[in-house]
Amino acid sequence: MQPWTAGPPPRLEIAEGAERVRAFDSAAGRLVEVGPTSGTARMYVCGITPYDATHIGHANTYVAFDLLNRIWHDAGLEVDYVQNVTDVDDPLIERAAATGVDWAELAIEQVELFREDMAALNVLPPRNFVGAVESIPLILDLVEDLRHRGVVYAVEDDHPGDLYLEQAADPEFGSLSHLTPEEALPVFAERGGDPGRVAKKGPLDSLLWLRHRAGDPSWPSAYGDGRPGWHVECAAIALEHLGADFDVQAGGSDLVFPHHEMSASVGRLATGSAFARAYLHSGMVGLDGEKMSKSRGNLVFVSALRRSGVDPMAIRLALLSQHYRDDWEWTSQVLSTAEGRLARWRQAVALRAAVGAGDVLAHLRSALATDLDAPTALAAVDAWASASMATDGTDTTAPTLVARAVDALLGVAL
Ligand code: ZN
């Protein structure tokens, strides 16, 4: 698939002795250094299932990990960033059926909307933006590798021939989410899993290949016509485009289990190596006291905000005003605060002369290198903007310098 277009970010003066970027690894349960000291950083962020694009929860995730992309770029690294699009899966097919549209057309339309939203939010595009459908040959190759390793079986029940991964073959299963089997089962059931399917060897075994059902799209394979499971999809795309043991696997915190746990398990069983070195997760965004979700019908869409005249940079600043790992509430107040901040920053960088930019750049770099702490970064720019507007500064280079730093590191074009 074609990614969207944004960037590249302006190059800033080289940071001497730049801090290594540290971020919270859900598997380790603490901050760890992420990315190499030189060369290429490899990141995979799980993409959308294209039927509710792009709500604020999605935008929150992609803007969060865009900060990591930017701070890595700033440290002189190349970033190999891969994002998938789950353009065939149950929720997409169900939504298409419920609304009487063709599932493939719904996917195309929603992916296009997502691309527009990401470009408007100035999210740096992935190097590889990869759909599940176009990856079916890769996925089938991975299933075959797993089969050769003796960890795949077909169920025999009313729908015989569906292929599953034998989770018991992976002694490290659970090392990301740290859930006990008793804790894992209800979460698996709630998030698209099928722990109750009695023909499976283990209740947490994950689906690799779903044999064709009436009315479902399907593709031919050596195991019969069907379509791929979600976890093996991401594992196949990541391994193909990044290789095993890549730097960061990221997504919303609702992906920790089962999706990231199971993708990592597929990767380990297929390659014998670690899947990713660190697993980063963004918090959930709620609305009016409730989790934002399609079932509650309380989604706020980036495209609707844009259509109503909201500046996408204000949306981005609203997202950045919260720490990416926190769960928080989207309110009109969060947005109006961001609009006020954007206006102040624009006024300050439009001054002919301002107070010296001093340590603004160093503060931005240090905040982002410490678990992508955007609120602290915003405070540093706020302080400079307030001081510049309150006093007659004499530094004529400061406004441009701050504008470039804010653009490069925070992705906010002033
Ligand atoms: Zn994924």
C-alpha cells in the first residue's frame, strides 16, 4: 500500500552526547533503552482495521510513536518503520455486512481517510505500509515454517481444517502480559479470541488460518481456501520487513494481550529468536467518563474535527498535552487549551525578536528521550513563549530556532 506523505522533519543542530532514548517496556515493566546507538532503528506499530478510521484513540497511538520516530531521527538514526493495515478481519467484515457495503470498498475508503488524517496530523509515514491481503503469501509461508516446526494443528469439529498454533510449545508465552491463564482467558474471549472452542488443544491457542465460511472472503492455500488470523498477520509482516529481534513493537495498551503476546509467540516459534526487544503501549482515550468505543458509539473522529474547522496542529497538541502512557479523557476543554497554546506559540515564533531560546532544544530532547514525555516538552516551549511575549527580547534567531525544534521533535508546524 502507498503510505501517506509528511515530513521529513527539519534537521536540527547535532546533539553532542545525545541521551539514549528510554521508554517503558511492558514486558520488562520498566524504562529500557530503545533503539541502537547508530545505524537503523526498527519499529513496528500495529495499524488499523479500516472501519472506524481515524478516531482520537488511533490518533493518540500514532502520534505517540511518531515522537519516538522523531527523537530517533534527531539522534542521527535511520528509522525503518513498518505499519500494517488489517484489511481483512471479522470486525471489518461484520461492519460491511451491517451497513450493506462491500468489505473491500469499505477498507479502501477507510484507509484513504486514515492516510489523510495522518498527513494532516504530521505523523511521519512508515517506510512500509502493508496490508494483510497483499501479505497473504507471506503469512502462508510463515504458517508453513511453523508447521515444519511441529507447532500447528487443524481442529476437527463443525468447521474442520481451521489451523491453530499450539501455544504450549512456547515456554515464554505470557512473558509480555504477565497474565496467568485464569486472567488471560476472559481477556482473550473479550478481544476476539475463542477460548471456548473445545476442539482446540489449548484454550489460548491462536488462529492461524480460518477455512472458508459461506459469505466470507477467502484465498486459496495448501490448507484449503480461507483467510489469515490477526496475530500471525502482524508477525509475518514484521518478520518480512524488519527481521526478528527488531527494536520496538508498539500499539495501544489494549493490544498487550492477546495481540502482542500472540504475535511475539508466533515470531519466537518461527525463528527461534526474540520477536521484538521492547514492547511499548499507549494509553486509552475516553470520552465523557466512558472508554471511547464503537459499541458505545462515542467515537470522536479526526476527520470530523478537521471538517468542523479545527486546526490539525491543535488536535496534535491536544494529544501531546497528555502523557502517552496515561489513560485520559478527550474533552472540549483539552482541545480548547491546545488551541490557545497553538495560538500563543504562533504569536511567539512570529516575533521579530524574542528571549533567547537557551535550553529549549535541550529540554525538548531530554523530555522526549525520557519515555516520550511530551507534557514536559510542551512546558518548556510554554515557558519560552510566555517570557518572549512578556518582555522585549533581543534575540532575533530564537523564534526560528524554536519553530524548527517544535516542528522537528514535536511534529507541530507553527
Ligand atoms: Zn498487530
